[in-house]
Amino acid sequence: MKHTKVKELLNSAQTMQEVYVKGWVRTFRNNQFIALNDGSTINNIQCVVDFENTPADTLKRITTGAAVALKGALTESKGAGQKYEIQVSSLEILGDSDPEKFPMQPKKHSLEFLRENAHLRVRTNAFGAIMRVRSVLAFAVHQYFQEKGFVYVNTPIITGSDAEGAGEMFRVTTLSASNPPIDKDLNDYDIDYSKFDDIARKYYNNIISYLLSNKTSEFEAVSRIIAKSLSSQSNPFEKLIFFKPDALENFVKKYKSDSDALGETSFPKFFESLHRRFNKGGFNGMTKKSLLIEIRKICAENGWKLSNEKGERITPIHSIKKYPALSLSFYNLFSIKKEKNVDFSKDFFGKETNLTVSGQLEGETFAMALGQIYTFGPTFRAENSNTSRHLAEFWMIEPEVAFNDLDDNMDLAEDFIQYVIKYALDKSEDDLRFLDQRLFDEEKQKPQAERSEMNLLEKLRFVLQNNFKRVSYTEAIDILKNSKPNKNKKFNYIIDEWGADLQSEHERYLVEKHFKCPVILFDYPANIKAFYMRLNEDGKTVRAMDILFPGIGEIVGGSQREERYDVLVKKMKALSIDTEELKWYLDTRRFGSAVHSGFGLGFERLVLFVTGMTNIRDVIPFPRTPGNAEF
């Protein structure tokens, strides 16, 4: 006899004399009532056992987590809150579950505990609901694009290119980790750090300009403290910034910490604050990303290799906790070790390869032949970031459309998001109602000021019923500069100039406080965006767009692509991107180039928004994060 899904039984139009059902025991009470679930629905079906005629040994084996098969009559339920129940006539234990060892007992568990048991957490109501909604959203993605006539393209997972230009990639190699083949030895010559003097001076001038324009009161006091230690008649702050590597080493050898050198003062907070500002926002248009690009370029021109580079991150050589005064020293920001280069020509693919960060570049080549395509697959970022918004492995949806400009791109992204959210509302009603109640119960524990203005279902319907507000980056900067949190220095990263790279707190302010609706920002500064984005006529902004959502911040990033061959090559050379390595990509501009656009949507961020969860690790089956690759 074929078994019937619990969802089908609960939706049945009539009672039945005999049904056969299989599933897992959620609870068993009074030796009589089994709450059974088979994963097809958030709802359990009550199964009433004739305990007087059931062997005691069998009753003992009906425990939470046990797999069972039941036969019986589907009857109208005598209890409240349920339409049907099963009067059990026969029961078989398919798989036991020791109540002393099974961790998913019927009680409230912390999300951290459930992450540690990711292989079993899907047996809880919350994670069962989340994963069913995820499945529905994935289907909606394909259905939307298929209905629109898009071609689904499977772009490579192993790649030799870095679409984002960030360098935060996982290497794929079959070479020996302990004894790889060596191509070139940098020990043959010394590093000439004077090559960096011009950029170091520019970096220093930007810091001073920032300090003076913001009237930072600690500046003079800190300079006096440094002067006493460094015995400098010139600007002591300047001397600290320009410490060469050997001077840095002498400083840390001489002093075990800053306090030994400069005494117990309040200056560490001053330096740590400046370091955070640089690490996230930058100074007067110089961001960590733009600085790293210039450092990389100098290294590439001289055949050197950065040893502490982690994508967009520049890890200080000496700890900023131990030596906060050195946290902004230019030559403490990066290190060039005299090390050996691996000969990747002897590797499996004959070159250095990595796991992909995006299928966009390959997708563009197909769009320029098939008109409109989309990719939907796993991507990987080796960003050492332990936040509630980042994963090392995640799924990306990336459409690319020939002949679409930025306005068309924004229309497509907005229509797509509204479609998949509506599909989820239509197809996952029970699961979303459960998650809505879960979020409500969670928010009750928060102070009133921290609670959402809308519940989950209201928020989803709001997105469907309202157009997204379209705002230029320049307008957004003006709004943020004049906002109360910025003026009162409540933002962690103060907005004081055009060109700042917006942080999540800024994005959420625009969405949640100022406009109170989803926002599309466009026309970003060129120096904080990727090389492939089309340069505007002003020469300083690009046709980029980001869609910002409440509670999430950026959920979509896209652009009109640079279709002009000469402009694209010029941008690539300025950023030290190997044009020969990406010759195949440039061919799309050499042969039949045309205006085209696309965007990327992180699928997990979409699931995060639709389910009302707050940590991205809770919306993917097995999260991959720094220090964690379990299961």
C-alpha cells in the first residue's frame, strides 16, 4: 500500500476508512497521542494509538525523532485546532530514536545550538519551514526567468578569473602543500620601499585633511604624546605614519606595547577609531579598496607579491590591539615577503585556478549571443568575515540581458523580486504564517524602540504593493550627511564626503528610517565599484545600482556593463587587471558589442528577508564560514 503525505491528508475533502502514513514522531503524550510529521508541511497530524491493545515494548519505542509507519482511519478530530486525526489500527517502528541521546527534543533551542546540529535542525518546525520556503523560492526563480524566455546557463565553478577583482578566492590545486614546484625566488633582490613613497604621502595627506576638517580634538594631544617618545622636532604624527618596515621592527622590539612607549593614555581609542574609519569608509575619497589597488599595481610593476593580502582586506603586520599607534602606519598595512613563487604551470589546469566568486563574466558572453540568460549556482568568497550577513559558500542568481540599459536593469530586478516574493506568499502560506508568529514572539523580547514597525507578512506585502524608490548615490550621500545619526555621530562610520563606501548602517537608515520602502541606489563613484561597470559621461561615476531592503541592506548589486572596448581596456590597465588573461572577455567588446546589463542577487539574502530570520547561517542547509566546514 502506498503511503500518503501528511499534507494531503490534512487537506483532504473527506474522511477515509484506511490510510497509510509514514513520518517522524514530534511528540508522544499520555501513551496515546502521536504528533506525526513527514516534512511535507509545518503541521503535524494527530495519530491516536489504542494503548490498551498495543504492546508496552512498542509504546516505549514511540519517542521523539523515531520513524514510524501507521495505518488507520482518517476521522474528524475531536480536539480543537485540527480538522482530522488518524485512529491507528496498526503501528510499525521503522527507526528508533534514543531520547537520552537525540538532541532535538521538544523544547526551545538556541539558534547557536541548532547551528552546531545543522544535520538535525531541519527536524524542528522553524528550520523545516525555512527550508521549504527556500525550495519554493528557488523554483520561483527558475519559473520567472523561464516564463520571460531567458536561457539558463551553467557557468564554471572552477575559474582562472576574478570577476569582482577582490582577490578573495579559494584556490583549487592538486600541488603538494608542503613541497610545491617553485618558479621564481624573490630572495635574489631587496624590496625597494621607496616605490611606495608617493602613495604613502597621498595616504598621509588624506588622513591629515580628514582630521583637520573634522576638528578632531584628540589630534594635538596625541601628537604631543608621540613627540615625547620619538624625540622628533618635526611633525611626530607624520613620523609615525611613515615608519619604514625596519623602523617598525625596531619599535616593536624596543617596546612590548604602546603603553611602554607612550605611557597610559587615551590615545589607543583615537587610533583604533581612525583605523576603523579607514578599514570601512576611508578618508577623503581614499578607501581601503582604492589603496589596495594602487599597492597591488606597484607590486605587479616590480614583480613583488603581497604576503598579507586577503582580498579587499589589508591585515596590519603588528596587532592594532597591542600597538594601536601603529595601526595607521602606512608600512604596517602591508607586507612583501621575500618568498618563493609556486609554478602553477605544473598544476592540474596548467595555471592558477580558484572557486568562482561570480558567473557574471561568462554569463555576459552568452547574453551577447542568446540575448537574455541567467545563472543560478554556488559561489565562493574567502573573506574572513564572521558576521550575520556573510557566508563563504552561497548561491547567486545572475541574469544578463543584451540591449538593456541601467533603467531596464532596475525594472527587471524590481519585477523579479516582487514576483518571487508573491510566489512564496501564494505557495508557502502555512510556513510563512508560522515564521511570522515566530518573529512576533522574538520581537516581544526586545524594547519597543527596537521592534519592527511591520510584522513579516505585512513587510512582504508592502514590498509587493509599493514601487522601489530610485535615488542617485549623490542624493543619498546628501541625505546621510544631514541625517541626525550622522550629525550626532551615532553612525559607526560617519559620512562626511562624497565618495564614501556605504555601510550596512547607512543603507538601512535610507530604507528603514528615511524612505521607509525598498530603495534602488544608482550612479556610484567609479573608484568603489568593479572595473566592468559603464563609466558615465562625468568620468567619475558608473552606471551601477544596488537594491536595499529593510533589515538586510544590499540585496542586489548590478550595473550597465561597459560595452566600449577602449574604455574597458583603459580601466583594466589602470587597475592592473591582466587584459591578456581576460582576452576572451574583451572579445565580446571587439565583436558585435552592444549595450547590456545585469545584476547579482544573493539567494540566501532573499531567503533571509522572506523568512524573517536575522542570521544568514540559518537559511542555508550547511553554512560554510571562517573556521567552520562541518557536515
